[in-house]
Amino acid sequence: MPRSRVVVAKTHLSYPAIYRNVIVHGALWWLAVVLWMGVIFALSAIPSLSSPFEPYHDFVLRKFAHMAEYGVLTVLLFRALRTHVTCKTQALLMAALLAVLYAFSDEWHQTFVPGREGSLRDVGIDGLSVVGVSLWFYRSA
């Protein structure tokens, strides 16, 4: 009986440092994902986002902001998933799916915010960004 305790202690002490680094690295990527989702949520909770631009420029600026938000989210999700999923294609598909699902939930959240409205058009624009980033990652190395 005491011998098995010694073996367990040796196994625990000889745990390779690389595995601890992978765990910490993965946790940091997931923390970045959660924080970025929080930023998106906080921006969606602002009742009225007025800008000094003309309506057309304001519209274009907002849509580019949507694309940037969800492009970054897709990158962060992909990097976080790559710490767990060895197949690049699977990680990309999962990241894209999660980002689009979050886009739907974000638009639904906006329906509860006074002065805001949820729109499937915005989900489509977010989806274009997700697809663009996913294709870029897929084609690169």
C-alpha cells in the first residue's frame, strides 16, 4: 500500500511542464473569448448609439464594426479550440458555428434593449465576416 503512494507522488512530480503550459495557454485563449463576448454584449446593451456621421456613413461604419467584432471573435474561438481540437478544419467549423450562434443571441439580446432592434441582416453581415475569416485561416498554411 505505501508503495503505490510513492508511485503516485513520483508520477505527479514528473508531470511534464509542456502539459501545464498547454493547459494555461488554452485557458488564456478561452478567457480572451469570454472577455470579447462580454465586450460585444456590453456594446449591444447601450440603448442608443448615436454618431455625428450622415446616416449612410453611420450605417456603413456600424456594419464594418459588426464585421470586425465577429471577425475577432472567430479568430479567438479558433485559437481557443485549436488547443483542444487537432484537426484545423474541425476547429474552424466549430469556431464559425459558435460565432454565428453568438451573433443570433446578440441580436436577440438587442430586442430587449430600449432604442435597439435585433436584425437578421446584422446576423448575415456577422456571418459574412465569420466566413471570410474562416476561409482566410483555412487557406493560410
